[in-house]
Amino acid sequence: MRRSVKALMLALVAVPMLAIAAVADADHSALEIRFQNHRFAPQTLNVPAGQALVIKVVNASNETIEFESFKLNREVAMTPGETITVRLPALDPGSYDFYDDFHQDVPEGSIVAK
């Protein structure tokens, strides 16, 4: 009986730990877009269509920016040095533009799902 209780307790601890590890691994594989030198890099990010994805957006500049995309339904103001995580559902093939709405002179970027 004691072995069953120990095994159950171990399982109750191990399963959440595995779930946390899976989330951590998913975040390590996140794609990245950086805002630096008054532009987004990469300017075009190619991703597989039909797969959910995680994109980390890093504001490596000294100014507040806004990561915005009507097509992706995202709008986030970002302070200098801030990093956000953008979780996207599986995208249909196509191009999804994004831009800094605070600075109209910054070239637009795009996420291209193929």
C-alpha cells in the first residue's frame, strides 16, 4: 500500500514538471523579431503555414514602440528593453504585416506563412 501512495505522489509531482518543461522547450524554439536602429529585424519572417507559433518581440531601442498588426489582431506598446511573447494560431498561407504605429517612418515588416 505504501508503494502505491509513494508512486501516486511521485506522479502528481512529475506530471506538472513535465508540462512545465514542455512549455519551456516551446519558448526556447520561439522565433524572434527585434526592434533596433529604428527598424524591425528581420523585416520579413518566413514561417510554416498551418502551425501555431510563438514569436518573441524585443524592443532593443531606447524608445517606446508599438508592435501592431491589423491582420494578426495584435497591438502592444513596448517600453525600451521590453520583450513580449506573441502567441499566434496556425496561420493560413499569406503575408501578415506588422509595424510601429508610434513611428510612421519605420519600415513595415511582414510574417509570411508558406
